Amino acid sequence: MNTIEDKELVQRCLFELKKQMGYAVDNRLSQRDIEYLSEAIEAKTKILISLSTLKRILNGQFDRLPQTSTLNALTIFIGYTGWHDFKTRKLLENPISVNDSETFVSPIKATKPRSSIWIGIALVALIIIIAFLLKTPLLGSQNAANNIQFSARQTSSENIPNSVVFNYNIDKVEADSFHFQQSWNERTKIGILKNSHTLTDIYYEPGYHKAKLIANGKVLKEIGVNITAKDWFCYSKTNFTEVKPKYFAKGNPIHDGVLGITDEAIEENNVDFQKDQIYFYTFCPKLMDVAGDNFKYKARFRLRKIKNTLCPWIMTEVFCENSFMYFTNTTPGCISEINAKISDKDLSGKTTDLSPFGCDLTQWQDLEIRVVNKQVTVYLANKKIFEKTYEQSLGLIAGIGFTSNGICEVDKVSLEDLKGKVVYGSGF
């Protein structure tokens, strides 16, 4: 059997990943696609790959092989048990190269000398034995990981930004590297050391965040950090992963019977509307008395002002203890660019038919989300457009929000439990 170079195996792994996700194999992914893919990989594998690393690998910009934890995450995500499993299986196949965007072409004929077959069998057996015997320090210290101390204490309530004091103890965990990450955003990840049990970090956005302790790229433990605000809180960022947003501190977001940022507020808060911006309206009080697996939510919204963009969009979000869900509306011609998330289910417009979410966002749109025992049904203009089940419980609802790439207006919202009790309702 002929030897397959490791770098060629990485290329094959990337080929399979792009095919599964519905991405064009020979095209570079957009920043938004990479952000979505990074979140999806972490959700499925519990292994974090930084956006810069993922972008570099997907673009083939690596002289040395990526770290084993990164290769494990990529191969687990596409259905293998890890890099060793992927490599072992491919060693049983012919060497292959990526010669075009659709197919792999074998550079050799199928006939092989008998001696090479025995060499290949011996090599495969050796790899399997090594994969079985080798264990990372993290796996070897699983019992210690189960007893890790990790807690959080906020320094103030209903203030944005908000500092949080974390106490942790990882002294008994064997690993090469340790990190702390305050939320889903990997740009907030920082290195930590053993025998240093306190860390203070600052949160710039409201919401129910999941802080993580990480060893060798794998999440050891998560805790919830609920950063609340007194009322609707509005801010903007140039991209989703930007750490420090621009607050709309001046001007009232609720005016003339709607929730929305005015032109005066944009000017007073020195936000450049002509530049690409993402606008966030969030309502994050304390945990609400309604389960994320059983509720009814209605919202009426539109885009009042749209920058010169080909694909305007509005994202409707429900934040919960364990995860969150969101659905995105856009113009009908742009539905391949949108995504949706329902707890453990990540949906891409490239691999899922989200065309019913296409509509004219310059006109008022009525969206309704109903969840009954983890069965989600979405209605647009009183017409059922989407239905799906999920497995991971969302826990209690922690907040609601609207995100858009233009100036959004919200006419009314209503959140109820399945008995009809109104948990939050506003006609503004």
C-alpha cells in the first residue's frame, strides 16, 4: 500500500468537510461562513478552533500540520472518531489528490505489488495500536476534571459593561495549556496558569453567557454568567466577534410606539452608518419564568433604513440557559446566505432549505415561534414556514433580541408560556 502524505490527508479532510456543509470546494469561505463553522464544530465536538486558525487551514495556508486537537475536531465533526481514525481509514484506500472541485482522482493504478500490501497492513496495524495506547494528559486526568472548582461573582447588577470575578482550581489537571473563555466568542479566550485561582474579566454585552475552562483545546467545565440590563439595550459592532461594541448611550430606543434607533441617536453616538455595522437590540432581565422548550413568541418588525447592501437581514433571537435559538429573515434572493440555530441544531442556508424565510423586510413582518416539547414551529404572516425538533434542552429563557445589518424597528413583541401566561409583552 502506498503512503499518503499527512498534508494530503488534511486536504482530503477539508474536502469532505466542505462537501458536507455544502460549500464550494474551490472557493474561499466568507468570514460569516467561517464564524458559523467554528461555532458548529465547537457545539458538536466541544473543541475550540480559533477563527484565525480555521481560516488559515481552510485556505490551505499551513506549512506544518495543524495541532492534533484541531485535526481531531475537524475529523470528529465530519463523522470520524478522531484524526487517527480518519488517517487509518484513508490508509486503507488508494492515495488521492484534490484535482478538481468535485472529485478525487487516484494518481496510481489499483494493482500493487504483494510486498507493498504487507507493508501497508503492518503500517495500519501499527497506527491502530499507537492510537489505542496513546492518551493525552487531559484524558488521563478525567477524574480530576470532574472535580474542578469553577464559580463566578458579578461586581454589579444591571450595569453594562460588567466585571465578573471567577474563582477556579485546575491544580490537579494534567495538560499542556489552559485557557479561560468568557462566552462563545473565541476572541475572549485568554491563557491561565495553575496555582492562580482568581481571574477578573469584563463583559461588554448583556446576555446569558457560558464561561469555559479549557485544557489542551477541550472544554473542561462551563458555568452560566447572566449579564442583565434594566431595559432594552442597543449597541453596534462591525462584526459578530468584535469584543468592544459601540453603545447607543444617548437617545431613547423606544419612541413613537416602536423600538428602534433613530437617525439622531446614530449621529449623537458617533456611529458611522455608511460603514458596515451590525445592530443589536437586546432585552436580558433575570431568568424568565418560562421554559425554552415550551413557549410562544410573537414579534412584528421591519428594516427602516438599509445601507447599500445586497442582502439585508434581521435575526430574531431567544436566549436561554443552556443554548439559544435564532431565525434570520432576508430578501428571497439571499436565503443561501442565512443561518438558523435551535439549541444543538445548526442550520445553514447552503445545506437547508430556508427559502420560506425570504420576505420584503422594508414592510412590516409578523413572525411567530412556537415550541412544544422541543418541537419548533415558525410562522410568517400567519403561515407555517418551518418545523423541526431538537434534543438538547434549552433551560429557562434568559432574554430576547433582534440583530440586523440595517436599522430595525420593532412594533410589538409577546412572550407567553403554553398556558397563555404573558411573561413579557410590549407594544412600545
